[in-house]
Amino acid sequence: MTTHSATAIAHPNIAFIKYWGNLDHDARLPANGSLSMNLAGLETRTTVTFDPGLPADQLSVNGERLSGPKLARVSRLLDNVRRMADLETFADVHSENNFPAGAGIASSSSAFAALGLAASAAAGLQLDEQELSRLARTGSGSAARSIPPGFVELLAGESHAESYAHSIAPPEHWDLSDCIAVVSAEHKAVGSTQGHQLAETSPLQPARVADAPRRLELCRQAVLKRDFQTFAEVVEHDCQLMHAIMMTSQPPLIYWQPATLAIIQAVRAWREDSLPVCYTIDAGPNVHVLCPRQHRQTVEGKLREIPGVAQVLVAGVGGGARLA
Ligand code: PMV
């Protein structure tokens, strides 16, 4: 009986234009296209071992054995790999994040990108970037964007084949920094899988989705031209639109805390004062504050002075997922 093992590393990403809501929940086909950058320095490292001696898949994350829905979600991706590789063996999955477990940084993007790459390599498959991106998407939509390097767009195709991510510019194209103001390290009450399902209960979602191609094009051009002012305006607008959907879903999802709003207002004031900076927020209370690298120390220092900011993590633009 032989075991087959592989280890992969992937960075989480932060979306400038957000994915929120699915066309097809089961296949995780996103309702709208999205655009992000990978976060250098933050990473998930995952080892997958297919072992004929195992009676079932098993999972450990940061040294803790997990079961229930978390293991079931991992097994679903492994089932896709087993189907592709014509394999029936169960797998042992070990995953570690190098960013603080309690920092409240969404790790599903890096987690499912690293899992997809490690599992497919351990199964003997040689998938290209598009195939890996589709596979990662079946675990978590945003994970599709952690496969290619740098600045990455996820296409909202109408089928599994048409919905994958590709790089629009390499990491060195634009030296941006993400200063992540951690307001709360608590685990979010309603995760994004459930959130995507609630999106369609907001009467505002069709309008947000219909306008997404325009915002994507504005953001894509702003990134390609390194036009920070246009970038800042469209990134903040897109973030507000997603949170408007969340807040008007039934039941509503209100992720912000008082410090979240304090940071939003501070960032807007700093930009009016000529500091090139803007914010975006995922499905949680923490605020990602983006700026050109030369301003990151100033931004980091200012964020630390805001009451309620527990910690600031700083990341640059990261590469794609890779085998270790
Ligand atoms: O990949 P998921 O299912 O965790 O969804 C990601 C949702 C947001 O982080 C809020 C937006 C995005 O595009 O990353």
C-alpha cells in the first residue's frame, strides 16, 4: 500500500470588487465577477496525503483535529479530485496558517487554494492554472483568486468551465500595501457560505449585480494605470454596495462594529487631506486599508491610534499558489 503526499502554499487575497451571492450555490458559481490582490507574507501551508489505510478523510488545522461541517467541506473538494484522478483512497489533510489564528483574517481563500493544489498533486494530477482555479472555487469562491499571482480577476461564467480566475497584472506591477486593522478577533457568527445564500433576499442585490461589470472595468483600468484616486473611489463604493446587501438581507447581516465605522470615517478624512488611502471590508468587522507602499508606515501608525483597533497586520502584493 503506497501513500502519495504533496504540500502547497497559498496566500489569502483581499477583493477590491467583491463577490457576493451565487448563480448556483452548489457549484459556487459567483453571481458577479470580482477582482483582488494576493496578500504577501500571509500564507496557508497544506499537506495532503492519500493513504489506503485510512477509513475516512481526516483534517487538522493549526494542530487542531476538525470534524463536522468543516471536514465535510474539505471532503467535497477531495471528492472532486478523486473523481478526476479515478481514485478511491481517503486523505489526511494538515493545514497551518502563519497569520495569527485570532486575527479574524478570512482564511478560506488561501485554505482552499492550498488544498486544491496539494490534493491534485498528491493524486498525481497535473492541472493547469485555470483547472486549479476552478477546483479551488468549488471549496470557496474567493479561493479561485488565490491560485494565479498578483492582481487577479474571477470571471462570473455561467458554467463551471467558464468560471475561473486569471491574473491581470503580476505582483510587481503596483506596490500596494494592505494594512489590516483588526477590530475583533472573534469568529464571525454568519459565515460567507450562508451569506451568499442570503444575498438574494435583499431587493438591492439585482441592482448591485447589474452594475458590477461597470465597477469591474473601472477598477481593472485603475489597477492597470496605477490610478490611485479612481481605484480608491470604486473600491470603497463596491464595499459599501456589498455591505448594503448584507444589511438589507433577511435576516440582516451586520458585520460592522463601532470601531469599523470610526476607521471608515478616519480613512476618508485622511484621503481628503491628500493621503492616498482607501478602505474595504469583508464579511467581518476588520478593515483593510490600502495605500501605496511608501505610505504604509504613516497609515499603520494612524490606525494604531484609533480606539478599538487591537492590532494592525501589513501585507504587500503576493504571488500565486505553489507547491512547497
Ligand atoms: O469565498 P467566500 O465564499 O468566503 O466568499 C468571499 C466573500 C467576500 O470575502 C466577502 C468577498 C470576496 O470577494 O472575497
